[in-house]
Amino acid sequence: MTEALAAELRLALSPDRVRTNSTELGLYRRDASNIEGSASVVCFPLTVAEVQAAVLAAARHGVPFVARGAGTGLAGGATPLDGALVIATTKMQRVLSVDAVHRMAWVEPGLLNLDLTREVTALGLHFAPDPSSQQSCSIGGNVANNSGGPHCLADGVTASHVLGVEVVLSDGSVVQLGGEEPEVEGLDLRGAFVGSEGMFGIATKVLVRLTQNAPTVRTMLMDFASVEAGAQTVSAIIAAGMVPAALEMMDQLCVQAVEEYIHAGLPVHAAAVLLVEVAGLPHGLEADVARIVEIGPAHGAGTVRIAQDEAERALLWKGRKTAFGAIARIKPNYYLHDTVVPRRMLPEVLRQVYAIADRYQLLVMNVFHAGDGNLHPLLVFDKREPGVMERVHAAGEAIVRASVAAGGVLSGEHGIGLEKRDFMPLMFEPADLAAQAAMRRAFDPSGLANPFKVLPSPAACGDAQHVPPGAWV
Amino acid sequence: MGVIDLDAFAHEVGVDDPVAVAGLCTRGGGPAGVRTVAAPSGILWVQPDEMIVCCGAGTPVDELVDALAEHGQTVALPAGGTVGGALSVGHSDHRRLGYGPVRDVLLQARYVSATGDVVKAGGPTVKNVSGFDLCRLLVGARGTLGFLGEVILRTRPLPPSSQWMSAPATDPDTVFTRLHRPVSVLWNGTTVWALLEGHPFDVAEQADAAGLAACAGPPPLPQGSRRSVPPAAVVDQRGEFVTEVGVGIVHHAEPWSAPPRSARVLELTRAVKAEFDPTGRLNPGIDV
């Protein structure tokens, strides 16, 4: 069957853009999570017609298909299961048109997030969602996961920046959802599609909203003697009526690792540091800076460092954005979590995160979007250590449970995929999950678009038959 | 934090006969000739430091806006009617350019389904990708997929100052492109109006840079039709109109019929409806 599918694809695309040898298939067994599956064929379409042809071929052979961008997803959303056809959009990366006046652009899904921003920088514009992986993640992947990033606090996540999307549905039809017209009567099918993790169809063109660059930006770094004091400062800034462009926090272990890596003069003796960025027009910005440098020390900030120029600002951000690389210097492996809690619960949940890591004898570092309450606990370990994986999984589950129990949610920006699929019942009742399954059926009655993700099997919640062993790695 | 008890509302909605939902009927109300129910009303809690508020869908928007103002916040819903009505119709008001669309306001909804069940969509935090985005499907669905009972909405801080400005302009883009994130830019063919918010000095400097002078307020919006066009097409309007520059909404004195949606979009729409309300009992006769 695989050979027949591959032969059909070679005819429809071209022989060099259809791969079936085991070494290459091995590269597509998983995304940036370690949840492995297996692909039967990988293909690289160049056009919407080729995506259509690939989807139709999969349907004819009864093979599920998985859309894949840059493969930077962390929840196993692009992991192919049951010998699925992987449709990689990496060769579709053109910017098709830019309207600089009305600030929108049609782009192809394989375009990298940062390349889009670079393309429009000279126009004084940028694409607001900026995941830490923005150098390597694709717009199509951002749409599939409704991705976030540090600057989503003020500007919102991907769903707020995608105006329209051209989609190939599982029956091979092409449909445009949303578009340049802002509020056409009818259901917001565009909104429903964003964040559907490849289970509603494959995006082949995306109409993105572009955002004006701020005329002035100010970046500050505060250090604290306790993580709680940092978290309280975050709440106090928001409660004072300000929405900074970003509010990012790192705890001591993380700061130490980063400092050793980039030598930015970070306060390595502090329990936590808070990166605050405000952006906007000059008078409002100065007023906000003045209030923030009062609020910080009033809640326990030791020193407040204000970046004096663009180079220092870039250095402070480099500290934040290279945190994951820096951590590799401590232990070879890490497991990155992603949950959201109400801001006021940050101190309490962080206390629990440290206690959980202690209980499972693991090292934990926290680097997170504090303004959004979006936690990213990193469990750092060496997987050669016997039995460590079981402890990593158990600790991860405990962190997810603690976050939901605190009134939070399962995922802020990484998505559910396979990783958190079986935790969905922590947040949703059967009737809630049935409604989400109904959405899926409306878009993909065949069930061939990236099956077995997001929604736990209704027969038995927690039934992991389709998740290969080691799925929690 | 608590939740609003939706059992009584669910019981009223029932399980089998046609039923309509209506609030204050400022947006046309539900279909005529059908048994009508009303969603619970009242604000359950306001959490200013989380920038969220929880209320019954039957709560008047103006009551919510007044309550939030006491906390120095507001919500990007159009004035008048009920919260549920504003969400179900899904029309943003003239501040969409700066405040974002209505569909970005709803974080979590608990609604009564066609089978009379209480269903939760979304979650209480601004950042949340736990499962499919059912909230965005409910906004603008005009009550045809479920009746909103309780909602958690995203709030935003009130600005330090706010001022309408205007200037004569035959091309609105010359003004539009000189402003940094204006809240609203309106144009009627000869005059441009802009709502600027923020630090009063910034507002004044922005107005100077764009050649705008303070004015009393926005022009009255023609009521013949509310059209959705590509933002680049707002300059091509003829007749009596006020356009939302940078957005693409045109308030026109003449009635209008929108260009037809594609057949596949209509099929998808019907497929969604069939999944959520197979017998068509919710707000029958309303065709989204």
C-alpha cells in the first residue's frame, strides 16, 4: 500500500519530492518533542494543487496525513502515527503579497516566523507572535498551534494575527476561511481553524496581520530575593493599569546557566529576575517606566537595570531567548512544560513546582511568560540515568495537575498534541470534549487529518493504544 | 471564584422543542413565533489584576462597562444590549482598530447545547491553547450552536486620556499612516476622524503630526447597511457613508447585500450546525 501511495505521489508531485527510504523517514518520526511515531511516506509539495493531490492520494489509500512545518512543535502534534503520510510545507515559503498601508500580508505556510518579520522590517512592521523558536518555526505551525511568545501579553496570540487562511480539507477541497473583509456574516471558521493542530485540514496560504513597530521601547531588568516577590511585582504592574509589551521571569538556576553562557552581567545571586519591556509613544512610555521603577522596589526588587541602548536591550533579550540552549550546559536533556495559571497564583504554583521537583529528585528551572501566568518549568536531567524518565513523567504530570487545580489551563502555547491529550479530562467534562469532537467532525468527517491528537479516545479516557511507548519523553 | 448555576437555564431551554434566546432585543432579538428564553444576568466577579470578568450572558453591556470602570478597566464590546447579544451577533464597534474584534474578548463560555447540556468552551486565562477554539465559533453564531449562559471576558485598562480629533481629508490613508496605533479612524469621503488614547502629551503630538484638531466626537454612523470590505477598498466608497479605516467596515446609508460566500464555506457552516444542533431547534429560522 505504501508503495502504491508513493508511486501516485511521485506522479502528482515529482519523484525527488517524495521520500520513502528509512533513513529519511526516520527524520520525520517526531517533532521537537520526543514522542515518536512512524511515517510511511514524506512529501514536499510546492503548491496548493500539490497539497490537494497529496491529500486525495492519502484518502484514496485510506492513509492518515499529517501536515508538518518546521517540526519545532513540543507536544507531538506533528508526530505521524500508524504510518501516516507526512505532508511537509517547508518548501512553500514565499511572501505572496504585502499591503504596507493596511498592514497585512499573504504568505505561504512554510515561511519561517522571523523571516516574515525580517521581510517587513523596512516597512516599520513586524509579525507580533514571537515564540522562542521564531528563528526556526513556520507560520503554518504557528497557525496550527495558535502559538504565543513573550510579546503576546500586549498584542495577543496567533489567532489575533491571522485574518484569513486558505485550507485544503481532508476531502481535497480548497476553501478560504476569513480574509481581508473583517466581519463577513457567518461562523468564524477561520477562528475555529487556528489552533486545530492539523486536525481540520492543511493551511496552504495565510493572511497575517502585521503590527506597527513601537516608536520607543524600554527594557528593564529587576532582581528579587524571592520568586514570590517577582511574581507579586508582575501582578502589581498589571493591577496598576499597565500592559507592558513583555513581562518575563527567570529563576536563579536559569539565570546562572544563562550568565555563564552569554556573560551579560546578570544578577546570579538573585532568586529571580524579571525582564520588563514597555513599548509605545514616548510620554506614555516614560510615565510607565517611572511607575514600574517604583512598583518593583516597593515589592522587593533589589536593583533595576534599564538597558541604555539597543545593544544592551538585545543582550538582555538574548539572555531570555537563549535560556534553553544555556541549560544544555548543565545536563544533556530537558523536558519543557507549558501551563498557564492565574497571575495571582504564580507564587503558590511555583512553590509547588519546586516541591514536586524535590519529591522526584529532579532539577527544575523556571523561565516563563510571567505577565500571562504562562509557566515553563524545565525539568533538567540525564536520560542515561536509570529510572530517570519515570520520575520526569511523574513530575510533569504533577505539575500539570497542580496548574489546573490552581484554576489554570493545560497549555498556553505549545498545544495538546499527544503530550497532553490524555489530560484533557482534567479540564473538560465529557460533554465539553464531545463539542470539540463535533467541531473536528464538521471539518474532517473522514478523520484522516492528523488523527489521535488532542482529543482523548471517547471509549476509554487515558487509553494510550495509539501513543507509542515512551510517549511521555 | 464560583460559577453561575445554569441548571435552571438549561431546564428552560429543554431538549426537544424549537426555542429562541433573546436579551434586550437591541440587535433585533430572536426569531418571532418561537418560545423564548433569557440567559442569566449579573456580574459574578471582577478580577482586575487578572484582567478578566465573569458574568451571565444576560447582563447588560452598559452595566458591565460601568462596573469595570470602577476598577479602571473596560471591555471591547459594543455598547447597548446584553453581553450575550453582543457576542452572539459578533459585530465589533468603531474601536476595533485599537481594541481588537469582539471575537478576541471571549475567553470561556458555559452554554446550553441543543441537547440541554451545559457545555464549557475555552478557559479562564488569556493565554490558552487547551483544545479547539470553540469560543471563537460561538461568537457571531447568533445562538444557533448553543445559548450562552455564563462568560469570562478579557478586560483592558482604561486609557489615561482619550480624544476625538478630525481634519478635512480626501485620502484617509495619509492620516492613518501617520498615527501610531490609533483606536479608531473614520472617514466619510471629505473628513477624517481619529480617536486617540494614551498619555495626553502623546495624543497632542500625534494629532499635530497628522494635522488633526480636537473635535466633539465621531460623526453619526449611517444605518442603511454595515458592509465588510477589504481595508484597501474603503477609499472606493460612493454615496453617504462612514468607513472604518484600517479595518474595512463601511457604514452606509443604502442597504446592501453581501457578496455570496463560497459553496464550500456554506457546506462547512451547515456541517457545523448539523453537528451542534441536528434538529435545528436553536433559534430556528436564523441562518448563519
